[in-house]
Amino acid sequence: MKIVPSLAFLFASSLFGVFLSAAVAQERPYVVTYDHYLEEPGNLEVEYFSTFGTQHNGNDFHSYWMEFEYGATAWWTTEFYLDGQTTFHDSTVFSGFKWENRFRPLKHEHWINPILYVEYEDVNGTDKTLKEVIGHDVESDFLESNAETRREHERELEFKLILSSNFKGWNVSENIIAAKNLSNVPWEFGYALGVSRPLRLKASATRCTFCRQNFSAGIEMYGGLGDRYSFGLKDTAHYLAPVAAWNLPSGWTLRLSPGFGLNDNSHRLLLRWGLSREITGFGGMVSRMFGGRS
Amino acid sequence: MKATLSTLAVCAGLLAISLPLASQEKGSKVGIKPNADVYAELAKAPEKARNRLNPLENDSEAVAAGRLLFEDHCAECHGDKAEGGKKGPNLRAPEVQNSTPGTLFWLLTNGVVRKGMPVWSKLPEPQRWQLIRYLKSLGVPQEPGSASSQIPR
């Protein structure tokens, strides 16, 4: 079964991350929305995310992905994803990979901070990660069995304009999404909005696991905006999801987000959770392996 | 399958490029350059930012909290004692210690993105001020010439 080596690889990668030195992360709770913060240069963040989704008139599913997020420079973060899913009463499949890059065009902080995002994805039709909702992506798309959909192959370029601001401890982020399937499919559009805040803004003078400063919470909303020929809200799905994150002093971050479908085209529930760990000095370590200085 | 493999090869290639690029960027920031260059960014703080006062100046816990924040987020680059590391300059140098709290806050908030220092506005404002309190509490080392001679090389 092809999925076995993939999962073994994911497991090995995660273990690899556990034994390297970790940094205390200061992560936002968002799962779908991006803010303007990039990975620190030379650090690697290894993340695992799960989504349990309900399916009307079909089988519920559990999709999951691994993210390897590397800070190439202070203005460029590159990220590699491996995706898979299990549809209950059906099968478990590896659905493909994604490679994304985020660039910070401005040198300083402003009221609104833009980030440019470019992603290439190579997935089959079984992809159910719902990392973003675009075009006319609706719940009924997921009714077909894995055996049927895995024959479909999608190569897609996705662009996002990420806008993000901070005000009195609050972060407000807006993502405008445009995606183009590299076959003859029109441009598709989507959005994601997020608001979040740490539960306490000041740090405490002692190390603590359950301090309020380690928790942040917020809400995000995301959905499709149709395509080039039918732009708008008609036949699109939308979600509203409270989000929460817990940054542990050991370097781990836990995220939880129950997402609720806002119309008949949406899955009723998308329950997401994720676990991540930031590995400091990864770039320097790899560089030294190949005889580099740092 | 062939297309997937070639795409993966391109991704791996680009990732391989990014690793030395990251190292090079950091290298350009450390002691190879004279002090004036390393600390030049401090002089770019606008007047208004420079004159800001630390609202936690009288907070009795700020230094201790700032020390923990420094260990978590800054020591990796600037060294455990803030005397400079492989990537970041000495923060006990007179150029830093003689800067106003507002200047340091401005630099921390904006980073020096093109030279490898990320923006730290992801830390809430009070935490950045706590960090500044800790940095200012370190002072310049007493031994003559020890601070400026400890710029990492």
C-alpha cells in the first residue's frame, strides 16, 4: 500500500524534530488565515494538522497534513506540505504535496503589513484538507469515493495577498486568494479573515505552563468567492471557526479550532487540531553538515 | 509520476539554495563589518519613536520577565549573555546601551529584515518593553574595550 511509506516518512520526520533544540514559539491560533509573521531565519517549524469533517449524505472524513516551514531569510519563508486523508467506510490515501512561499516586500512595520504568497500544489481529487476554500468548492464535491477521485490529478498555482495589522494586542488578518488550475479551468477566488489576541499581553517573571500569556484565542472566517465567470457568493461555502492556541514553554504549540458551516453548501462541522514544534538553528545545522561555517 | 518527480526535484533544489542564502544573510550581519555598520540601523529610528518612554520603567517584574523573553527569543542569535553570537551583534555595546528605550523598541518592532533580523512585533507591546528593560539593565561591561571588542567574528 503506497500510503505506508508516506506515513512512515511523516512519523520519522516528526521524531527527528522532537530531538532537536526547540524554541519557545509565539504562534497565532489561526489554522486557515495567515498573518504577516514569517519564520525566523534558519529555523524549521514542523507541524501536524488534522481535520475531522462531517459529510451530509456521505461518509465523514479525517484529513491530515504535515508542514515543514523553513525561514530562508527574514523576508522569505518556504514551506512544504504532505497531505493525506481517511474517508470512513472507504479508504486511506495520500493526496499529494504543496509547496508555498511567502515574501515580505516592505522593510518596516506599518498599519497594514502586506505579504505575498505563492503556492504550487500537486494533488489528486481525494484532497480534503480544506486548508483554504476557493471558487465553488462545496460539500457535495466530497461525495464521490476515493477510488473515483484519486484518478483526478490537479496541478494548481495559488496566490494570496496577506494583509495583517496589530492594534492594542489584537491581530487582524485578511487573506485574498486567487487560484488557477493549470489545466483549462478559470481563475477561482476565496477569502480568509482572522482576529486573535493573547489572553495576557505582559509576560510573567517566572516560567509557567498555564500562564494566560501562553494562550491566545480568536476567530476566523473563510470561504469561496466563485470564479472568473461567476464571481460572488452564489454556490459557495463559508465557515466560521473559533480558534485557540497554547504555546508551551517546551517549544510545542497546540491549536484547536471547531469550524461551523454557514450555509447548505458547507460541511456542518470541521473540527481541526494541530501540533507544532519550532527547531532552532536548523539551517546552520544542515549547512555545517555540508561543510558550511554556520 | 515523471512530472511529480521533476517538481519535487525543483522544490528540493530551491530549498537547497535557501539554506546557504540564509547563512549568507546572517554572515553579512556579524562582525565582518565595522561597528558603525552593525549598529547603523539604530540611527534610523524616527524622532518620535526615539523619544518614547518605557511604560514599564517602574515595573518591578519587567527585568525578570524580560530576561526570560530574551532567553526564549533572542539568545539564539545574540548569545546567552547578549554579548553577541554567530548571527547577531553584541547588545551590551555602548551603541546599544546608550540608545534610548524608544530607539530599541523601534528596532525590535521593525527588525532589520534585509540583514536577517526578523520583526518582533509578534510579541505584544508590553513584552517588547519588558525586553528593553532587561537589555538596558545589562549595561556596558566595565573592562575597558571589552564591549566593543566582543563583536562576533
